[in-house]
Amino acid sequence: MTFLKYFSWIVGGALASSAIGGIFACVVALISPEFVSSLFTRDAAAGSLVRYAAAVGMIWGIFLGTAVMAFSLLLVTVVHIARLVKKKTDISETQ
């Protein structure tokens, strides 16, 4: 059950990061379409440029969100294992 909980946290974090990345890229494309056009090396009209920026932002958001959530959960797991090892050594020292 713990695996499913952690997996759902990773998926949820990745999807949230994807949405945030897409929204951020849309805002940047609306404010400065020439920046987005030169950044992604794509010539398009302003409307399709915003959609293209949203798609690229969502892709990068999902990559970064997955990596950050996986690293965070790795740290939580390492701390949990360290506590278990410390508890085990404390119990064996008292006996």
C-alpha cells in the first residue's frame, strides 16, 4: 500500500507541474511571442505559438515534476530507513 501511495504522489506532482509549466509557457508566449519563437525555433502565428508553448511547457513540467517528486520521496525513504536502523541499533544496545 505504501508503494501505491508514493507512486500516486509522484504522478500527482508530475501532473501538477505539467499544468503549471503549461500555464507559465502560455503567459510567456502571450507577453513575448518573439522570445518563445526564438527559444523553440518555430515560426507560427500568435495563436498557434501559444498552444505550442503550452505543449512544450507541459512536457518540461512533467519531466521536472517527476524528477523533483521522485527525489523528494527518495529523501523521505532514506530518512525513514535511517530511523529504522537507528532504532534497531538502540534496541540491540539496551539488551
